[in-house]
Amino acid sequence: MPCDCTDAGSCRRYIIIGAGAIGGAIGARLAEAGHEVVLVARGAQYTALKSGGLRFMAPDGERVHRLPVVDGPEALGTLRANDVLLLTVKTQDCEAALNTWGPAPVAGGGTAAEQLPVVCAQNGVESQRIALRRFRRVYGVCVWLPSTFVEPGVVSATGTPLTGILHLGRYPHGVDDTARSIAADLETARFEAPVVPDVARWQYAKLLGNLANSINALSWPVTGEDAWRLYAQVRAEGESVLSAAGIPYASAREQQEARGNKVRWADGGGGSSWQSLTRGTGTIEADHLNGEIVLLGRLHGVPTPVNELLQRLATTFARERRPAGSLPLAELVRAAAEAVAAVDQGDAAFAGQDHTAPS
């Protein structure tokens, strides 16, 4: 659907870099609300979107959006001064995408990295740090949006009555008119988009929940007390690390109050990491979820054996293209217990040594 602006040159246009589950859902909803949208995709997704449009499946119906589709900035020529780059590729693909779009020329002078806002909508906290090395105007989003990449050209978003909640703010902190105007557009498109000065605080809170993504990817379906205890271990490591690092995060109560019953959905699978293994992409976001906790733990002297294990297993499964859910939960639980025991034994051995300086 075309935008409602009388002057196309001044209309805000959303360039969705990564038209998968998240990008496809946001792009579809923005287009339905009358905003101008361009989808950026690669490979089979590019071919499917180009030939058949974006088939969007949602509780309020199924429809096909025939939107402009490109595989890079060259296809658009000079970008508009009011373009918004919405980065929705997985974190492991951000650097390549930013390197591609950053140098693109913008009408009136300068490049995208110098002139345009880039809005980072991924799990974890790393993408906006990567972006800030290249782009002057970076915005972070805490993504609460149940969606699935079904197959090339097809995206499902099951949230109702809202499609999702997208906390939005300037990165590293603050709010401005750009954040407010983007949020206003999102709120015309079946999203709630609170503008917050501390978006990272919401992202770190969601990171703690996303630490279970690797468990789901490796051993889906994950049920029973053993699974909950394993997640409790992973989360406890994450909370200990954030505390040691002095990093604040929104409480469970704050999150519940913000979300309430605004986004209800049917369970459709094991989450974004599970989808990566299912699709056989060869990569997975574990380095930026469990790996973020591992990194902070090493920086601040906090052991994170279970997160290390999950990071290693998930990246191995992705690299070797092993099937999602193919590791029995009992084996994963046993491996986690062994990882914790190894750390405990190492600590005991260290405590028994003489650490005085030689005379």
C-alpha cells in the first residue's frame, strides 16, 4: 500500500533489512497501516518475495502484500533523507548488513551511516553496539513479537489483540523526536511502542528469558521439572553476571505490567534459535545470547558453565546442521551437571593451592 503523503520525497519510508519473521511481520503491519515499506532479502526469500509477494498469516486473516523487494541499496539508488533503516536480520548477520547499507548515498549529501536512523530490532544487546561503530543515529528495540518464518515468502505472527510490543529508544540512552515519530507509526500498525530512555534495561531483561532459546533449539519440545531446573540454572548465572557487572534490567513485575494480556498467542514452536536450526542456516544467535552472559562472566569473574555449554552446543549444532530438537533433554541435563561439577572441582583445587607471592 502506498504512503498517504502528498509529497513522496518527504514521506517516511521504512527499509526493512531482513524480511524474515520479525522484519516480515513489522513490514506487513506497517504496510497495512498505509506506511511505505521496502523489504530487503536474500536467496530464496528474495526470490519468493519478488515473485509472489509476502504472504502474511495473522489471527485477523491471511493476506499477500506485494511490496518493493531489493537485495541491496543499489537497487534503490539514492536514499531519501526521511528513510528509516529497520535492521531485523539476526545479530550474527548485522555487521555485514551495516557494512552494505552504511555507505549508501542519501539525497542532500552524506551517507546512510551519517544521515539516517538505524533501528536495531533483534534479540540480545550486541547489534546496536555494532551499529554505533558505523552509524551516528542508532535506536534499540526490545522485541516482544511472536512470529515465525514459515517458508520462503511466508511469515506468521500469532499475537492478538496486538501483534507485538516494541519498547524503543535512542541508543545508548535517551529519547528524541525520531524515536517518538517511529513509535507513533508502529502504534498505527497493531503494535504498542513505548518510548523509553533506557531501552537497554528492557533488552537485558529479555536477554535473561532468551537464554532458554538454546535449550529449546537443542531439545525441543522442552517440558517437565528437569527442563525448568535447567532454565533456572541458566537464568541464575545470567542474573549473577548482570549484578556483578552493575547492569540494570527491568523486573519481572515491570515486564508483566507492561505486557499484561495485550499479546496473546498460540505456541508455534521452539523460538528463533529453533527456527535457525530447523531452516539449516548454518548460524545461530547463541553467541549473542548465552555468549553475552559468558563474555560478561569472564570480564567480571563470574563462572557461567551452563551458558558456556549451551553456547558451544548450539553453535556446533548450527555449524554441523544437526536437526533441531535432536539432543535428548536427559543428555543435556547430564552435560550441564558435569559442567557445573567441573567448575566446582576447579574452584576447590584453586582454594587448596598456596597463592602467596614468592619471596
